[in-house]
Amino acid sequence: MAGDRSPFVHRRWSCFPTPRLIFWTSIFAALILFLFFHSPPDLSDRRAVAAKWGGHSWERRVLVSARPRSHGEVDASRGRGHLSVLVTGAAGFVGSHVALALKRRGDGVVGIDNFNSYYDPSLKRSRRMLLDRAGVFVVEGDINDATLLNKLFDIVAFTHVMHLAAQAGVRYAMRNPGSYVHSNIAGLVSVFEACKAANPQPAIVWASSSSVYGLNSKIPFAEKDQTDKPASLYAATKKAGEGIAHTYNHIYGLSITGLRFFTVYGPWGRPDMAYFFFTKDILKGKPISIFEGPNQQSVARDFTYIDDIVKGCVASIDTAQRSTGSGGKKQGAAQLRVYNLGNTSPVPVSKLVSILEKLLKTKAKKRVLQMPRNGDVVYTHANISRASKELHYKPTTDLQAGLKKFVRWYLDYYSGNRKRLYW
């Protein structure tokens, strides 16, 4: 599917009416200022990463990793096998899978990741080993390091940027709100600034989130639906990101595609996700908490398998038009798109647990609790008609099949039988 050349699509986003735009701009500006002064980001993970990059040998590794398999000139117009892509958050769950998919089809890929400790960094470094074996060099650094980003663009004329670095998770925002502003707002601006200044400017695909739909009660969620009632700080930062993307597209001519992911799961996933820590706790005989909404309403998610998400990401790259700016100045109207990437088949969390019990051959110790007010929503359901039409996006993995692959990976990885995982 990734090889299909979908027709280029030019789409202009409709904006909020002026009063609403002003209102939300003011809210987000106030939020950023408040968090900056009252909740500075945790800097304990940001060790002297600057010392880990630079020098002739380092630059050589970047160049080799960025070179397409064709060994010819990088040429976005020739598509797959001729692209050079910078993947941010490359040691993350989605980032590592997308980087591998691009490299395996022949594109040049360079990654960047700060390897923070939001969850076990050893899992991120294991993913990095996979990438290294595939020939993808992952630079250890922060996307807020403008000097590093500018250096990468000085070395390589990237045709595309796949921006997947972000502070994930809904509940963690209640403990460390500053990290969300640092990564999801300041980090996004930092990446856009580097792309704006590059010549030629790359096309950008970035990860928004299904969380932007927030308290929207219309089901299924469609891209044209209102997204002005975020239920969490995480959602608010992703909503702000979509507004920032519109600004950089409008002023600087950056070609930008935003992807709203719906509950991604699979091998090499994130330990903070329910399917992951349910598996861990079931095997250890620990009780798991299953939340329910008001009036005993079932909590359900549109679980989407990682391979389907990767296909949507790659298709977004393949259909991205070129940015129109040069030297930071817009030369013409540029492409601006947003897509839902989901499975369109919401499954109750109780069903997820039942599948895991069968796969693990272990009965879960379940506690049914009322959903707390921590930013989570009761139900998600993606309308993917736009992605289906314009990206030829078609998810093919149901939850039963996807969890079977995840459980197989989990048992191998945490039993110490990791050798075959790297091949």
C-alpha cells in the first residue's frame, strides 16, 4: 500500500470564527505562561546530550544514514527509495516502526530522540538497536536544541520530516504539566522553525492525536468535527499544535500533514498503555483496574495496530506535496491536511482483558471502578473515510490478531529471549 501513488490533495483548513480563534489563542498563551513560571519541565533527563553529537565521524554517520538505497541524488519527485527523512522520536514506539519501514523500502532515514525516562529508557535503547542494525542512525538529542536541528539540516537536505517526538500520556500531565508544553508546543515550534529556515524546505508529517476530540459527543469522530473541548492538558497541547501548524503553513508555506492516531498498540509498545501494563500485572497476579463511565457505561477504545498506523504514516509521506517556501519566505499556497488513523472498530476495555486472559492462559484479578476525572474519555471511534479516500488507508488487523502478536513479543522480550527480536 505504501508504494501506491495517491493523487496529491490540496486542502485548506477552515478556521474558527475570529472571536473563537482569539479566545483559544488567549487561553493557550496564558496556559503556556502559567506552566513556564509555575511548573518548569523536569530537566533531570536532559543530561549533556550536546556532548554526544558533532565531529567528522558523527557527521559521516548522519550522511550515510540519510542516503537512499539508490545511492542516487535525493529526489522527492521520484518517491519511495529516493527520499531522505528525519524522524523525530525515532526510539519511541511509533517512531521506531516508521523509521524501519522507510529504511527497509529504500529511503534514507536519520532519527533523533532524547531517550527520556517517562518510561523505561532501556526499551527505547532496545528499539535503537533494531534501528542501528537496519542502518538507521539515531542522534541522541532534544528537538528543542535549535543548534542540533540546524546542524542536521546543514548536513542533509531532508525531503521530509516525520515528527513523532512528543510527551505522550493523558494522566501524567497531572504530575508534570511542564513537560507537555516543553515537548508538544515548544518542541513542535522548534521543529517547524528548523524546517522553515531550511532550503529546500521539507514536507512535514506530524503526530497530532485523537485526544483533540475531547468531550465531543458526536460519534464517530470526523476531521471536520469541533475540537474545542479538550479533556486533558495533553489534548490541549495537541490542539494547540494543530493551530501552530496552520500558522506555519499560512505564513511560511510549509507543507504539513497532521495525523490523529487512535490508541496505537502492538509489539515494542509503550509500557504506560493499558494493554501493556494489563499484560504485566495479569502475569504477576496483580489486580487490574477496569474503569467504567457514568451509569456503568463501558469504556471503549478504537484500538489500532501499529502496522496499520505505519502504513498511514508512509502513505502520508508519499502523498505530501512540496513546501513552497524558500529561505523562510512563502512563495505560494502550500498543502495542509489532517487525517484520522484508526481501526473504526471500538472495543470495550473489558473485551481487551478477556482476549489477554485467553492469550496469557491466566485469569485476571479485576477491579471495576468509576472512571476518575484525570483527562480520559469514555469512548473513541475514528471515521477514516478521508484517509481511505486520499491515502488509500485500510486497517487490516483486528484486536485479537494484534494482541496475539503483542503477547508473543512481550513474552520473548521480558523472558530474556531477545536474540530473535533483532533479526
